[in-house]
Amino acid sequence: MNQLELLYEGRSKQIYKTDSDDRVIVRFKDDISAFYNIKRAIIENKGRLTCDISSMILGYLNSKGISTHFVERVGDDGQLCRVVDHVPVEVIVRNVVAGSMAKRLGLDEGIVPENTIFDLCLRRSDLGDPLINDHHAVALGLLSYEELAKMYEMSASINNYLVELFESVGITVVDFKIEFGRAADGSLVLADELSPDTCRLWDKATGERMDKDRFRRDLGRVRETYEEVAERLRNALK
Ligand code: UDP
């Protein structure tokens, strides 16, 4: 599969056309950003590391029968992916209270609720990706109620597989963000990265943060921590 022209460049990724109409190549950049691009840096090797981690996780989910856009790894920092029609919402899955939920509801980080929490957000960075509900999504013509039910069902399965995988390497999956697309037949496909940039991961033994909060909160050792996550997953999946 040949990489052709650049179709899109975002804060952390580039998307390239290929010689197949139903495939793109996604390249992960070394850029890291937070708070809607207010805080930015370049972390050497981060593109390779997030590509590595996301490829391992999406490959694992594919092997469990979850439909994802990931086809195969391309070089150090790229993935061959299915072309999908992106749905402009984000699902945030929460197993432990942290981040914006703790802030919004005045709760302490670290509370473990009885149930899994699913937030739905509109993907509109100019509006701060506002929290919406199912009825908003249907009224805005983004998804049908049937698709929403399927999306939550897939999100719950993804969460179960992630929790199991990370449990085996001594890491708690606190929360994560995912996005979906529609394949040519209209079915929903997980079409996003899953990495320490998009998940909160806490070391079970030490409680240490192993994710982008190290960058957001100036905790240091961002690259080293991402390397540790990659290494643990590589050992678990070999
Ligand atoms: N997240 C993300 N992209 C976003 C918003 C959130 O990857 O645009 C991830 C974030 O890294 C965390 C989870 O989703 O793992 C929940 O994020 P939260 O709503 O707490 O927002 P935050 O305060 O972390 O931006």
C-alpha cells in the first residue's frame, strides 16, 4: 500500500491518502497538547510510542471481535486504517472518578462508582466539546437511538477488554475517550487511538499516573512513562 498525499493534519496526527480508496495511513506525531492546544510540547519518540501502544490495543480488540478501523502497523509511527465516516461525538468511559467529572461534580478523584459511567460529548473544540445527551445527539441528526444503544454496547465491551488487559499488567483503567465512524455498510466502527494520550492509567502498585496527566500537571517523565506502558503491554501480548 503506497502512501500518497496528505489529506489532513491535526494536533497529533497526519492522515494520508493511499492507492486504495478504502484505506488511509494515519501517522502519529511527536506533538503533545492539552487544554485545547494552550499547552503544547514536542516529546521525542512520542509518535512512535502512541502508535505502538494504540496498535497493540486496537489489534487486541480486533482479535476479540470488536470492529475497529485499525488494519496493520505501517513503519514506526503509522497505521493502515479503514476509511470510515466519522461520527462527531466522543464517548468518555469512566471506571474511576477523575478529571472533568471530578471538577464538574465537586467529587474527589479516585472514587470508584458502582456502575460504569458513559459521557457523550459533541466534537466541537470551538465550544469546548460540550457534554450532550442521547436526545441532543438524535435531535442534531448525529445518530439514531438504535445506533446510540450499539455505541454504548461497543463502548462497554471495549472497556471490559481494556480493564482485563491492563489489569494483567498492573494498571487501572480510570477513564478513556473513544470515537466511532460508520463503515460502508453503515455499521459502527471504533475509529480512534487508545493510548496514554486518551486514557487515564494509574499504576496499581504505586498509584502513579501513567498517562497524559503527567504532561497536563507537569509531573515529568512523560516519555519514560509511555515507554513503560508500551513495554508492559508488549510483554503481556507477546
Ligand atoms: N479525553 C481525550 N480527549 C478529549 C477529552 C478527554 O482523550 O478531548 C480523555 C482524557 O485523556 C481522559 C478522559 O478522556 O482520559 C476523560 O477526560 P475528562 O473528561 O476528565 O477531561 P480532561 O479534564 O482530562 O480533559
